[in-house]
Amino acid sequence: MNGIKNHGRRAGAPARLCGLAMGAALLLGVAPALMGCSGPRPWNVNGKWRSEKGMVLTVRLLPDGTLEMTDRRGVKHPFRRVGPERWEARISRVARGSVHREGDQLIFRREPTEEAKKPLAEQNGIVLMRRINPVVDRMTRVPETETPGKP
């Protein structure tokens, strides 16, 4: 046995111990990597993402939790964190945007603000309202080997 004594244990004992340690680590909330066992890698939002509309955005998660999306022109669009894997930003006076994770996709949603729901003008019983349609755009990760642009 290459000079290592087994002391009466079976050969599969280290694997079982790692499995038991992983179970205990999950119950206690300790990262399996700290215990020397390989576990699932955490989901990472950083990288390039392509929207359904064909735009390619570079996404980074800043240390303060802000999601920073940079378009191809170099314009940065910061979204502040409002919940676990959920970010929001004001796009204009009448529209706000939100980004959240759904599986392995990022979902961008544009919605009207409270300001947009107010009437523009009222005269002789006629009310002129602003109309902002909600937009939903799913973004998928661009593989590292693929060049940016339309598929």
C-alpha cells in the first residue's frame, strides 16, 4: 500500500468522508471549496451578453452590488441592487428599467414610472395620456470564443 497504513478502514472511506463533510458544510453554510472538496461553482454575471434585439453588452458586478452594463459605444448603464439577483435603474423621467436573473439568462424589463401614468393634459372632458409599453428583453451569455455582433 505504498507505505501508508490503512488502520482497518476501507479504500472508499476518504470519498465518503468528503461526502459527509459536504453535507455538513451545506447544513452549516460553509463553502465546500474551503473544506477541500470540489463543489458547484457560483454563478457569475460578469462577461458579454447578447440581447434578443442583437445588442452585445459587457456586464460587470461592482463591489457595491451595482450591475454595470456597457454598450458597444462605451456608454455605461448602472443598475443598483434592490434584491438578490435583481437590479433597477431610472432610464428617463417616464421609464425605469430592471434586470433580474432567470436560470442562465438575464431579463431586462422596461416599465413606465408613476410620472408616466399621470395625464399630459385635460380639456373639455378629453384626457391626453402618455403611452409607454412594457418591454421584455432576454439576454444570453456570449461564448468567449465568439466575436461580438449579430449571430
